[in-house]
Amino acid sequence: MKQQIKKMNKGELHVHLNGLVSTELIRALLIEENIEIPTGFDLYKDLSRTTPSPDLATYLKPWQVLRLIPRSQGSLRLIVDSAFKNLKAQNVTFVELRSSVIYIALLNNISVPTALYWLLSEIEFASVKYNIKAGLIMTISRGDYAVDHLRALLSAYTDIGKPALVVGLDLAGNEDVAIPENTGLLFCKAKNDYGLKITIHAGETGNPENIKEAIFKFNADRIGHGTAAYKSQEIMKILTDKNICLEICPISNRLTGAVSTNESHPVSTFIKMGVPFVICSDNPSIHNSSITEDYLEFYRETNNDASIQNMLNAQKKYTFLRDIN
């Protein structure tokens, strides 16, 4: 069945650029560019997450070094190329890549518009090279600077001509971290002013109320993970009535602890309740995995072949990309 699934055309609606690039390339860039590695970080052990983590902070340890690259546009090109090569190997035909962009500007001492232009140029080049339709979702991390970073990204987006490759905005990071009160208003304004779609990481760490906040304060079109939705009949009904899609990442949900080892994945409940969802991979290279493996994990959880056969249609329905046939 694995080979059958691997050969299927797929879309990828929730994948982070720095979690998709091969760990071999990450190690090579860190070593070649003589980048100082944080004390206690083992490049051959800590770049991967293959067993469940006790908490989200532990799961995110690889980002201690992932946020240290790229240090040049050439390195960025290698990173994007590796990501697209991995997508091509899994027969992904369209993808929405997530990246914060801000860190690229900081690492390279360049402006945010220049960093965004760099990234979009490399995505466009790789998209043509590998024949994979692509778009960028600009990610903002939770925290005190969420509004400042969002404003900087939107300013960069307008400065370089509101490129069509930018298709959406994402809020990510630890859901327990506070954000400025007006963050949601600014997301909504960006959606209204520029037509950008909104996806919010919510309900990944057990709190279904974060999903409700994403819907009503951020006007989310999709929810990243959203595993906690099963805890609330009200929220599942809202998702169904408003046709808001959950981005389900079966392997990641186990590794982050969003779904514990002794419980079934709530996607089975979502199927019964008619909650829209798509299968995604989140950070497949960090998991030593692929989106094909996520499909297989979904099948092990649900034994639902019909959802797998219809998954491409669901991905096309809920993608932020335009003109997907």
C-alpha cells in the first residue's frame, strides 16, 4: 500500500520549509559555514524527532539550529531546492510552504522586503524546476513581537508589489505564549485589504478554546492541527457549519504529544462528525518521514480508504493556491 500511496498525486497544505529540507543538508551548511552550535546540541541526534516528546518545547529543539541558517542567498537556494526535491519524491503536485521570513532578514543583515524577495525568487525557481505549483504562507510566531513582525511582513509584501506567490498568513508557536491584544484585528485587516487567506496553529496543545479564538478573532480559513476540537461538540459544529478545514498531521500530532500514545487520533471523530480536514506532514524531514507516511499513519488510525482516495480533491478544495485543477 505504501508504494500505491506514494504514487498518488498529492497536495501539501501544512509544511514548514525548515522542517522539509533534508537534515543532511542542514548539517552540511552548519559545518561549512562554521556556525556556532548551541552547547549540548548534538547534530547527529537532536535534528530528528522520531519518538513522542513530553511537551512542545522539547519537540522544537531542532529549531535551536534550524533558525541559524541560511546565511546567504546561495544557502537559501540549496534549502528550497532540497525541500522541493523531497516533495517531488512523494509526488506532491502543489504545496503551500511556511516560513517566517523575518529570521532570514536578521541572519543576513538585509531588509525584510529583500529577504521576502529572496525567498520568493527561490520558491519560483524551484517550482518551475520540479513542476510543483507553489505558494508561500508567511508565518508569524506568537509572542510580544507578533504585531511588529506581522506589520513588517505586510509592509514588505506591499513594497515588492504584493506578489501572487504569497497566498496566506499563519500564526504559529506555543499556544500558551501571550500575544498582543490587537494581533487578530491585524490579521483580519490583512485578509480584507489584500485577500490573503488565514491559517492559525490552534488546538494543538489541548485547548479547544484556541480554535474558537482563531475562528472568531482571526477569521481563520483553516486551522493548523486543531486536534483538540474533538473535546467540544460546539467547536466541531462551528467548523462544519463554517466549512473550516483542519490541517491534520498524524505523525507530528503523536511526536509533539498533541495526541498521546494511549489514545486514538481524533481524526476518526472528525470523520464521523463531518469536520473538514486534509492530511499534511508538518516537518517530515525532522521526523525522518514523508507525507506518504502520514497517509499510512492516517490509514492505520482509521482504516478509511475512502478519505485517502478523495484526499486530493479535499486538498484542492481547501488550498489557498489559485487555479488548481
